[in-house]
Amino acid sequence: MKIALLGYGKMGKVIERIALERGHEIVLRKDHDSSFNGLENADVAIDFSVPDSAVANISECLNNDIPVISGTTGWLANYPKMVELCEEKKGSFIYGSNFSLGVNVFFELNEYLAKMMANLKQYKVSMEEIHHTQKLDAPSGTAITLAEGVIKHTDYANWTLETPISNEIHIEAKRIENIPGTHSIFYDSEVDQIEIKHTAHSREGFALGAVIAAEWLIGKKGVFTMKDVLFNGSKL
């Protein structure tokens, strides 16, 4: 499989190493200032760039019939436009706020717990996410996905970084040097606390999941998620 890397920072370099280990070829390593020359040779593109570049990168792929995986966060106001473009071009697109296989299991666990806790009104939900200081967006896309998972099954209506009102989930976003990513969900009552937590030890989990998603996307048409990848026959 020939892969175009759209974004060649720390994550891009880890993705490159894992892709090569799995027998793939890198045909484009694009940073913020370089061109798309070589994209036409790719079987699939993986975008781990920055919020200001993501829409242009995804659009370029979809307009040129290149399946594209995006793990860039902070641009989701334009996500519906990318879905529309993918459908218009009959393309192939996966966006994931987090491609780690463990985090995607954690997403499912989070929703399951939210369903269990929905009628226990004495518990108040809050969240904490910790990332490295180079992360540009806050809260993380992963934290937003987790909050949306709770909202889907409870009376909560929104999340906030500020002081929450009764139907908001407070997310505390911390930035600490050399932390790949930690996400915690708390259910607090007067008598106890329930906590679930995912801690990433390195970027490798995110990179492996992205490469597996790229492998899975080949030959498919449509807009997909990591849930499709995990539960529809990918080779993990």
C-alpha cells in the first residue's frame, strides 16, 4: 500500500515507521509549506496535520479520489462540509478524534457506563484531559467525543471548560510537557466516586490505529468511523 503523509511532525514520523514495519511505502511526506506533489501516487492518505491545514488536506484528497484518514482535531466546524464533499465525490473518508485501539474501546466503555448511570441523579459527571504542551486545541477531540458519549445517554446537554451549570459537563484541560494523552471521567456523589481512565504511554497506539484504519479503508466508499474499523473485520 502506498501512503501519503499529510503532516510530518512527531505523529507523522511515528506513523511512517509503523507503516514501513507493516510493509507499506511512503510516497509523500507533506509538511505545512510543501506541495501535494506525489499525492497522485498514493493508495491512501493519512492526515495528522494542524487545524488550519486539515480541511485543505482532506479536500485535496477527496477531489482527487484518494481515500483519506484524518486524526487532526480542532477543525470540526467544517466536518459536515467534508462529509458532503465525500458523498458528492463518492470518496472514502474516516475522521477519528483518536485512532488508538484502546481509546476506541474506552469510548464504548464510556457510553456503557453512561447508560448505567443515567438514572442515578445523585452522581455528577466531570472530566479531565491531560496532553503535551504542543497540543493546539482544548479540550481535546477525544475529550469532546467522550463528553458527547455521556450526553447521548443522560440529561446532560453540553460540555464546558468554564464553571458548569446543572446540565453541563465540566472538562478540565491540562497541558503538561511530554504527556501523550490521559482522559478521565468522574461520577461524584456525596458518598463515593466512580472513575474510568485511559492513559496513553506513547504516540505509537495512535499511529498504529491510523495505519490499520488506512488498510481497512482501501476498496471502500463512504464516510466511516473507527467503530467501523474495529468491528468490521480489520486485522488488528
